[in-house]
Amino acid sequence: MEIEINGFRETVPEGATITDLIERFEEQDIDLIVEYNGRFLYAHKWPVTVVCAHDSIEFIHPNFGG
Amino acid sequence: MASYNVINTRARRIDTPAKATGRAKFIDDMNRPGQLYGVLLQSPHAHAKIRAIDISAAESLAGVKAVITARNTEMIPYGVSPARYDETVFCRDRVRHVGDTVAAVAAVDLETAQEALALIKVDYEQLPAVFSIEDALNEDAPQLHEKFTRNICAEVHQEFGNVEDAFKQCDLIRTDVFKNKRQDAAFLEPQGCIAEFDLSGRLTLHSSTQVPHYVQRTLAMVLGMPVGNVRVVKPYVGGGFGIKAAANKLELSASILARKTGKPVKMNFNREQVFLFGRARHHFVHKMTTGVRKDGTLMALEHECHLEGGAYASFGIATVYYAGSLLGGPYRLPNMKYDGYRIYTNRPACGAQRGHGGVAARAAWEQQLDQIAEELGMDPVDFRLKNMMQTGDVTCNELNMSSLGMKECIEAVRDGARWNAKKGKLPQGKGIGMACGFFVSGAGYPIYRSDTYHCTATVQLTEDGGTVNVYTASAEIGQGSDTAFAMIAAEAMGVPLEMIRLQSGDTDFGVDLGAYSSRQTLMTGHAVKAAAEEARAQVLAVLAEELKIPADDMNIKNGYIEFTNGPVEFMALRARYIKEHRGWIDNPDDEPLTFREASRIAYLARGTIVGTGKYKPPVLGGKFKGAAVGTSPAYGCSAQIVEVSVDMQTGHITVERVTDAHDCGYAINRTSVEGQMEGSVFMGLGEALFEEVKFDDHGRILNADLAEYKMPTALDMPPVDTIIIESNEPNGPFGAKEVGEGAIMPTIPAVLNAVYDAIGVRINELPLTCERVFFALKNKDKK
């Protein structure tokens, strides 16, 4: 199944949750922001949110200074 | 603490002669043969559709070489975070704030370019606009960017511990709302640049920037060029304070114009355009609920924050994040909940400014902590000391205080200002207040997603052995970083500072993410130290081969070779060196073996001696294995005590004295540390007392100049007693960490607390103008 992660097309297993993707793409960080189809996704919803084909996900590490 | 020869002294800055004699070249001093002058056409409307643009008359004007808009030039979206590439160089169909960029002209002189601007006809259809957080969040509000409903540009929601449960255990819970105002950083030098293509199609951009590397990357992306074909050079820069920490419209427009015309193109912002471009401090609204036990133990903080961010994201994702996360310390706070929202409005974009994200939050909370201390009947200093973290503590949001001299800072200002003799004992109209704060020493991640090193450095010894060349792409913007790195290189190499020749600010020198987030001393400092140590090791390795002794038995100190196990016969080496220099009058005589001789011998053995260094934050091994170090590798911290007089008739505040202690880990240049501390106090006083970017009802700035944008002058500056605290940061080069931004954190709340002490009324909105204080006094009298 293809979805878009951080602007790039990626192939992920059917039934993958956001938590699975965080692990798979090594995005673990205490401050991680997840945007699911353009909307902020609360951390408690990561394990129960199953992604679908063509979904768009942004993993954002907000600790990039300034 | 180890003894050092160069660092921790008061070195004269290496750029002082050039600046003192006027030889330092800033961008406006520079010109290129045959250069054109570029200017921008900017929107007069806060929100409008662009129905048509007619550039024919402008193009026909004699002397005009190019007119570019989004309709005749490819527009690649860009921004700061890749998750929010929401800008293009020119607006295609819609302008989103007064000053939004519509077109650019290049002409043979500035006057012709300005005349051409007036000939461009833009047919606008005005749209409803939103200027406040409340209006922008309305369900039926006009949307600035279709993807972001209700104009929410970015949001952060975090909870560490369990705030609800913690509140049940509290004896006192109070809620306060606090507001600051949108600001301008008011640096001396407006942004400017010169773009030039060579005959091979390579671009060189000279620009007044804090971040040559990021500008290079953005130029390459927007112009569709390989990164290696773009060189960004930073000349002397007259301040930045965060606003120059990303690519701007001038840099991109000038480069496009230069490519189109084949000529160098120079562009500058005037002061009004600096305000219209914005990117400075957001307007924040903080709502904080804090719970404590009756013994003063901090239990929980519930924090909601809204940021008025303007028309584009800029650094906004980071801003809204730092506004919450930087309250995790420096107090032991086991439970913290944060909900932050950054909101798009039809005003110029806000961005990062000194103390990024944390300044208003710190002001709000430190004032609230004073109120809590008062309600508990505790001295504000004692209340803070009771809850203060110590070295080795980790905050509830996992900020690792690998060094923290916060307690020492508090005790130093308490004693330095004679707090115990003054607090509660001053007459009406006189007040004393204190506050604390801390800040990161660099960020865990680069702005774009990458495993890149955050900085690299190169040290190259000259063939005669007499000079150590240091090359770093870091950005000296007036803060003294070049001198700090020269000192670090000298110390690591073991030579006097005078032997160092340092060049920086050029992307050809390597990678350095630049001057922001108080990152350079720690991060670039590490890379420079490593490069110097590598070059030093090569010199000692050659000496070891020549003298037949272990390299570990030698040291380089203050320009001489030390033999740690007693005298070593080196006259054969000296004779060889001297014979290469017949006729020279400065050959060594009866002194110890010099670094210059050793370095020359190393060159003869190995060719040019080059050392390289690099740095990026280490990865965690704990809860989030593989993640970056966390918010920062280290945290600097400050405590300040402010003493004020308030005219009870007019509300006018005079800041009489500031006592300021900052833990910078270990000072590289003590004078520069004090300079950063005093500069931070200056900026903090401006934010506390004067500064506000004001708008009319149409989104036009009313005070876009340094006459009407009120900020402190030298006459407003009180005496500042600076006290350097040194905790020896284990993650910093020679123990060093930040000072540039942590030092601003306590200033505003210390003023707020001092004013309350003087007049007996709390003010929850900045700035503390005479008018605001006057009406606060009147309202108090009514009650």
C-alpha cells in the first residue's frame, strides 16, 4: 500500500498504524508531531489510527531551533 | 578546572580593528562592476486577489533590464520547515499581507528601478482580512491557506505526568492570562545582498544573513540548481537576532534577476521593508494554571498558548513548540500539560527572535510564580530555590540538565543586589523583583530533515609553521563568535591567539547551520576544537618520529613544545629549520623548541598539515532510542534582579539597576559573555517597557521606522552588574554552553515583579508603557 510520508511516496504494510510507522521510519522522539492528512493527531490516537492508501502523513520534529 | 592559556580570558575581538577603523565591509559597502539595482513591488492590501499584472510599461522604460513576477517566472514553494513550504518568491494569485511581494525590477540604477515599479499595474480585488487570533479562528473567517482550516498554522499538544491528578493534591491553584505584543528586532543593518552568476553558471550571493547554509539550500531549491553551484558569503553583518535566520525575498529575487540579466544585482530593504518582511517576535497569549502544595512544592502546570503568526509559517512550528517545552525547567515540575496554537493572520509573518518562543512564556510564568509565592507567604527567592533543579536532573519533558548553575545564579544575584536588605523594605514607588530562565545551546535537529553534521571545520597550518588558518562556515553577526572560535582553536592547538587567522561565513568553507538557537559556541566550537586537535596530533606525530620519543611525552603550550619527561635534544631539528631561513632575522635562538619549528618540520614530512572537525548532537540511548539528543545538548541559565522607580503620578518606570548572573558553562571570552548578558538585558528592557509593532484597521504598520518604534537608547540603560557562573558543561567544548539567549529570559518578568513591588498592582500585558501603568494605578485606586 502506498502512502505519502513527509512528501515522499512510501510503501507500507496494510493495516499499519501510526505507531507502527513511527517505529518503521525511526521517527521516535518525545516531541514528535504527527499530522495525519493535514490534521494534528494526538499521541493517544497513534496506536489506533490505521493508515489507508494515499493517506498523507507528516512526522515533524519541532525542535529545529530558530 | 584545567588551566588554560587562551580561553576564559578577556581577548580583544579579532574584528575590532576592522570595525574601529571603518574597514569592515557590510553589504551596502560592496559593489560589483556592472551591477544592477533591484527593487520589490509589495502589496498595499492586507488580503486581495491579483486579477491581472501589467508590466509592459515598466519593461519599456529605458534602463530597465528585467521585470519578474509569478506569471513570468517559475515559482517553487519554500519556507523554513519542509512541512510548511507555504511561500513563493512572488504571489501568483493572492496577496496575504501589506508588503507581500508581487514583482521585482532590475535596472541600471536605483532611481530607474523605483520609477519602473510605479509603472507596474496590478489589478487587485480586495478580500476580507483577519488581524487577530480571535477573528482568524472564527468558523466563517477567511482562510489564508486552504490546507489549514480555521487558520491554524501549527499546533502542539503535550502532557507529561498527569496534571489533573496532580491538581487534586495541590493546596493552591491559580490561573492567569498574560499577553505580550508583536515586535521587531530592530537590528542596525537592514537585510541586503548582491547576487552574481559567473560564466560557468555558478551563483555567488553575498548577503547579510545569519545562516549562509540554509540560504544556500533554499536558493538551490528555488532556482533549481545543484547545491554545489551556489555559494553564499556573509560579509560583516550588523545584527540579526533571529530575523535573518532563513532565506528572504531579496536573496531569492536578486538571484533570479541576476540569472535573467546576466549581471550582478544588488538589493536592500529600507527600514519600512524590514518591518513589512517581519519574522520577529510573535504576539503570544498565555493562559497558565499552576498548582502548588502549601510548603511551596510545585506540582503541575496547565498551559494554553495562542500565537498570532502572520501570513506565513516561517519558524512557527518551532515557536509554538518552544513556547511550551521551555517551561519544563529550570524548576522541578513533575506534571505539565501544553496546548499551543499558531494562527495565520493577514499581517507580516512572525518568526524567531532572541529567546525563540520562550520569552513571553517565561515572563508569564515567572510573574505567576511570584504571585504564588506571595499567596503562600514565601520569599520569591526562597520559593525558587526550593523548587530549583540541579545538575543531572531531567525535566518531565526530558530536558537533560547536564550542567545547571541555576542555584548559584540565584544566590549570586540575591547577594549582589542585597535582596534581603531591600525586599519588602522599599518605599512606595520603589521596587525590586527577580526572575530566572534558561535556554537551549543549539537545537537537536536541522531545519530540513537530514542526518547532516550541524557543522564542520578545517584547520590548516601554513608551510612556514607560523600561522594556523581556521575555516568555518559559521556566522559572525556581531556576537563575537569568530573570536571565540579563534580562542578555541588557539587553546586546542596550544598556540597564542595571535597565531590564529580565522575565516568564516562562506559556504565554501564547509557546513555550518549558522547563528541561531545559541548553537555556535557549543556546536561549531566542538568542530573547531576537533579540527585543531587533529592538526596538533599530526605535528606531534612527526616530532615523535624525528625525536624518537612517544608523542604522549610532548605537549604544545603557548606556542612552544613541552617535553613532559625531561629535556630532549632537538638542536638537529632547529639547525635544519634555521638553514632553510638564511637571511631571516627572527630565527629561534636559545628558546625552547617552538611550535613554528615543529609545524615546519611536520610540513616537510607530510605536506600541508590539515585537521578537520565535525559535530552533530549525539543520539539518546534511553526511552527514545535512536532519537536526537533531545531539545538541546545543554542549557544555559540566568537569574536577574531588577530595581525600579515608578512615578506614581504618571506611571513612568525608571529601571535603576540590574544584577544579572548567567551560567555559560565555562566562559571562552569573558568580555563577550558579559556583552551578551548586557545586550540581553537591553533587549529585554525594550520588550518589557516600550516595544510594540502597531497596525491600523487595514493591516498597515503605523510605526515602521526607528523613530516611532520605541525602544531603549543608551540613556535608558541602567547599570548592569554581570556575574559569570561557570558550571563546566560536560557536553560543551572546554565546558562552554550558551549565553546569547538564556540571558534575556529573566529580564521581562524581573521588571514585572519589581514594578508590582513598587506599585502594588500586577500588570498582565506588555509593554509596560506609562499609559498602561497609569491606568493600572487608576484602576487600583478605584478598587
